[in-house]
Amino acid sequence: VVALADARLPPQKFPPGFRFNNVQVNFPVSGYRLLGLASMIDPPKAAVPDAVAKVRAAGVKVIMMTGDHPSTAAAIAKSVGIFALDAQPTSLTLTSTPTSRLSAGLVTGDDLEKMTPDLVEDILLRTDDIVFARMKPEQKLQVVETCQRLGAVVTATGDGINDAAAIRRADVGIAMGQTGAAYSVKCADIVLMDDNFASIVSGIEEGRLMFENLKKILLYTLSSNVPELAAFLLSMGAQVPLPLGILTVLCIDLGTDLLPAVSLAFEEAETDLMAAKPRNPATDRLLNERLIFLSFGQLGLIQAASGFFTYFVIMAENGFWPSRLLGLRQAWESKAINDLRDSYGQEWTYDDRKTLEYTCQAGFLFSVVVVQWVNVIQCRTRRLSMISRPMNNMVLNFSILFETVIAFLVIYVPGNQEGLQLAPLWPLWWLPGLAFSLVLLCYEELRKAIARKHEGSWVDKETRF
């Protein structure tokens, strides 16, 4: 509220062009006539209180810094939910710092100037809800730097030139696009085009969802690397004919796996993401030990077992038992040998051996694709059963059909034996992959059921990626 008043000044003492000085007052300060009162208010947007409550539930600490009077700052903090309506914030000064946990505190810029950095850190650590009033630009920067020294990831938002230094120094600087100063907009990492604090909350929620979905994508894509690596390692170590060729690996990585991996980015949140506490950036990384253990040490091994089982079944049905394959690679690859005997004494020419090898590689490929059907569905959830999640991701549904069509095309289109080194499969050889897809389905459902029932158990802690 602003009071408006006037007074008539004698022109002899105050001629036109007189320089008024409000520091060394050279004009009357009393005897004015009251004209009236004028009130001004710039109320917070209606969505702000809900947004503040949401980020606080998510473990985000909201600190208000303003140049307004302390009483005005406290009133605004109560209106947006930073302070409780019945809260009586404690005025924190150099001589009245908190020695125990404090629910609401108020610090002015003048008092902040007198405090040491250690004292400011104690105030930030011990006070749940805190408001800084009558703050200068350099003091806002000081608070941001203090929070960063305490290990916090800081987001600073503002619209004026006084906020520019804090916005620039923060880990994430956010400026207002409509009413923000031009320099603040240049300093910011993000510009809110609607000038709405609630948009920041939506950004936090979307960022958490993206982080979760990226983990699911990594789990899916890394698991298929195990059968690819294992095929080459077995071929080199046991000297068996190559179970999976280089072109077949490319068919998996760039053909059948690509779209299902992308489709996981369209997944909805498994739980209420804003109810979870912020992750620790030092320990909870995108690719952690638990995700690697689950993808390489569990899901990937099931896929590798599926591929090798199909490979040995096809070889055995054509006369080459596993014991006969050991150490056979050098003779198998020799073009000069056209009478290589199998386990039953049948002779195989080089061309016939290569046709059988390409058939085995096609079987290995198809088995991996079939197991990846179940894998991509299981990767949609970290703890929930697949039954509890409706198949409402249309991109994922299409991707499963797409990878199946790609697998059939690369295997059964004429000419691929010379181009992609893959030969057609008998339908009977589809079954081993289907059996192992059921193995992966049962294994994952059992693992998630144990994690849900026994929260904090070894299974839960070591496989919760």
C-alpha cells in the first residue's frame, strides 16, 4: 500500500530546476496533505501452490530469494505454500542462528552480509523452509554457491536483471520468457515461455521419466550383446564353426533391436515419479552395476543359451554332434576339404558346410529375436508384473511386429545366403527360441515377485536398476 500526499513549496526557496537530495534532505518532510492510498498486488499464479507442494513431496527444497520487505516476502511465501499458513518464521541474524532443526526461517540481506560462510551453511542445513528478503544480486549468487558447496544440484529461476548472476551460476538456470529481462534470458539454460513455476515441476517429472526410460533402453539393448559376444568367444575358444556372423550381428543391432529399443522411450511412468526422492548423481548413474549385472549376467545369458541351443540342435539334426564340432573350425573353413565327415560318417563338401553354417546362424538370429520379444515387454517395468501393465504402448506393439517381419525377411528372402549369409529355417527350428522366451518370462516374473514381496532383500537391492 502506497500513501499519496502533496505539499505547496514556496517558489523562492524551490525555484524551477531545484535539485532535491533524498540523502541529505533539503526539503520539508512534514506538513503534507494526504490525498489517498493506492494498493498494488502481483499475485502468484493459481497453479503455483500445487506445484510447490508437488516438488516438496519429490524431495526438492524450495528457497525463496527476493528484494521485497521481509513482511511482504513472508506473506508471499505463505500464499504459495513455502511457509505454512500458521507458521511464525524465525528471524535469523548473526546472534540468533538455529542450534536445532527449524521449520521456518527468514534472513534479510543486511544480516546475511554479517554472516560467515559456515554460518550460512548451518542455516541452510538446519532450516526446512527458508526465505531471504532484501537481497542484493551478489547475495543471491552467494546463496546459490553455498548450496552447491553443500552438494546440492541447484536450479535458480528469476525474471529480473538482479537474478542474472544466480541464474548463470546455478546448475540449471531458468528465466521467464515473457516478462524476463533480456540479459537473464541469455544467461539461462531454460526459458519458460509461459512464465509459470508449474512448468518447472512438469519438467522435473518429465526428466525423471526420461531417465527411467533410458535405463530400460540400456537394459534391453545391452542384453542382446551377450549372445553376440559369446558366439565369437566360443568360436575362438572351442574352435567350433562360427555360430553368428558379423552380418548377422548387424542385422540384430541395426535391424531387429533398433525400433523396440526406441519404443521404450514412449513408456509411461511405472509409479508416481514425484513421490520418489531425488537421486544421488554421485552413485545413481544411468549405467550402474546392478543394470550391468541384470543385462549381462542374467537376461543376456538366457538369450545366449537360446541361441547356442538352437545352433547345436540344427547341427545335431544334420549329423554334427557337439563333441564333433570341437576343434573343427580349421577343417570346416578349408575350401580344399570336400569330404569332411560328421558324427555319422557322412561326407560334407565345403559348399554344403557353408549352407549348414548359414542355417545355424539364421537359427541363432531367430532365437535371439524371439527371446527379445519377451525381453522388451519385461523391460517396461522394473518391479511390477507384466500382467499389471496394459499393452497400451502402440509404438512398442508395432516394434515387436516390425522386428519379427525383419527377421523373416532377412532369413527367407531369396538371395540372402550370398548377401547376408543366412539360409532359410525349417519351422521346427523356431521352437527352441520360443521355449527360452518362456524361461526368460518365468525368470523375470519370479524375480520381480520376490523384489515386491521382500523389499530390501538381496534380489531387490542387487537387481533394482
